[in-house]
Amino acid sequence: MTQTPMRIDVLIWLPSETEPAFAGQILSNKMGASFRYDPGYLGHKKAISIYGNDLKMNMHRLDMGAAGVIAPSLRDALPDRWGRRAIAAGLNVSGGAPLSEDQISDLTLMLHTGPDRIGAFDFRLADQAPPVESGDGATLEELMDLADLIEEGGAVPTDLGHLIPQVASVGGARPKSLFTDTKKRRKFIAKFTAMNDTYPVVATEFVAMRLAAYAGINVASVEIAKIGQREVLLVERFDRTALPTGGWGRKAMVSALTWTHETELSAHHISYQQLAETITDGFEEAAVAHKELFTRLAFNILVGNTDDHARNHAAFWDGATHELTPAYDIAPQRRASREANQAMVISDGSRASQLRNASAVAHHFGLSESMTCQIYDRLIAAIMDNWAEVCDEAGLTRYESDTLAGRQFLNAYAFDGQRSVPRLP
């Protein structure tokens, strides 16, 4: 395992602030890890808890468990598989025995991912000077070249090494990077076409995200770009806001894995009904969030996005309450057979990707049968009415769009026992 430091400073950007506040410190040794709020932070007039469910401000010291284990709300600020691969590639530059992604601990991730990471936190070695953000001017070509090298397992050249934190700071398993359009002052997550992709993964996600917007879902804005013959999906970041002063406002977020008080080991037990119950207890606009989340569940079923696990749902956190973030990672998955299952339980232990399964839990979201049918009608109409236009916008060939129609999008299995199967043009 990589050696972890004894003390890590935790910084947080408070609402409307352009500089971070020192919130507290993680203390880690072979006996375990703990977190302590800084007394000065507790006296800050704008101070909020990092997260009220696991790092409460009224506790002097909060034990987080074994060494290298951190609180779920802090873990949400870190990437997973792709980030670990990128960090391992970056650390291998310095020589010594090659590292694998499994050897990268959460604490190592904290210190080697960039200060522009997702959410409102930053992590530094105790008393370390603020890092210089050197990746904002990077081009998509440079970032994709680095992602390709990481995928290949090749050595990272010195002139690209400074971009490792930018490429490593985003979650998921596929190649991606943070990207800043300095001219337009917009921040994106850039999702790259992988070198071994055998079907249009990037363009398919673009289609699903655009159709979600047409369907009235609150979803992250997306664009599609090309580098040579390869597509790049640009997903605009909703945790950043360009401020008139020239800086960036940052928003704190927590994943559904965190706001349901679950861990990675128990994530497969999480159900949509459980999310609905958590919304009732912890969201200020619960009725709005209930309807929106149910609509996203139904849309995921209709477009074949079975990767709807708890980390792919999130909420903004302001220190007191939650608000759903825009939807993201609506990525239809490859489908070899008619049947499919969602990543989370829908009803009575079943994950079956069917509207009748969703209908069985609609009452937990405060929805009547007629309201549920109206949601289905709206989603199906939006998909069918905008299908051809969005496929053209994505640059899909006729063969590619025909292959997706009826397989990922509006698969007959979704409609079993519920209604007749609509046919895409």
C-alpha cells in the first residue's frame, strides 16, 4: 500500500465564497482515522457542517474507522476506478515498483487529485501551501492524449504529468477529465471515446441526456465535440458557477449512497423506495424531489440506462437540507438480451427494468396512477418526437440509430404488462 500522511487539512468553499475555509483535519495512523473540526471554523458566521449525518459540527472528534477509511461525505469528493488508474500512472512516473489502482488508498486519492475536484472540498497535507492550478489551459487534445496513455498503461511523459490531477479527479470507470473553456468561462467534465469502444458509447449518452432535457427532466447540459474521428461528450458542471468577480462559486454535494447512510459494501441493497423515504425526511421540497426522482427512474428504464446506482444520484447540501442536483450519467448500456435489470432495487426486491415495476412503487413518491401514466406518456412522447433530430445532432449513422432503437431505447421488455410498445421512427 502507498504510505499515507498523518494529517490532512480539509478545506471547504462556503456558499458565495471564492476562497476556501479551513474546516478541520483528518488524523490518520495505523490504529484508525478521525476528523476534528477547527475551532476557528466552528466560529465562522457562514460555517456549515461538512455533512450533518456523519460529520456533525457539535462533536469534538469523529472517529471514521480503520486507517485509510474516511467519512462517506468526504469520500463523495473522490473519484473511483478511473481516478485510481490515473493516480497510479502519475505516481509510476517517479520510478520504483509499478503501482496498480488497487494500491491507491482514499487518502492517497485526496492528495493527488486536483483542487478543482467535484463538489466544494479540497484536501492538502497539513500546513501545505495552496497548489497552483495548472490544468485550466489544457486542450481537449492534450487531455485525451493523456487519457489514452493511462488506458494503454504506458509511461506518462513529463510534459503531461502536471495534468494528472485534472484527469484523475472525476469518478467512474471510463476515461474522462475535467476541462475548462477559458474563453467562455465554462467548466465541463469531458468524457472520451475509449480506444476499445465497439459501439458509440459517447454519442449514445449524448442522445439520452438530450432526450431527458426534451422530456422536462432537470439534467446537466451536454455538448458533443470531435477530436479526429473520436467523439467527446462535454457535460457542463453544475457544481460550479462563474462569478462576476472572476472567480468560481462552488456547491457542496452528497451522493445518494451518503444520504441513505449506506456504504459501498451495502450499496446493492439500496432501493428506490429507500431513496423516496430519505427524501421525505431530509429534503425541503420533498414533493418536487419525489416526482423528479420517479421521472428519472422511468426514463432510465425507457432508455436502457441500467447504471443508475446510488453514486449516480446526488443532492446539493447547504448545511441544513438537500436539493436534487441535475441528473447526470444517463448512459444507456450495451444490451445482449431482451431482459435487463436496474442497478438499484425498484419493487419487492426486483430490479427488472419494467414500467410496471416502477408503477408498483409510485405511491411511495406521492404519485397517483393517473399521475404516473402522465409521466410515462410525456417521456415516451419526448423520446419519439425528438429521436431523429437528436440522433443527427449526435452524428450517429442510420445503422447506429436503428441499432439503438428498440434495444436500448424503448425496449419492448420495459412495457410488458403495462402498455403497448411504441416504435421509434
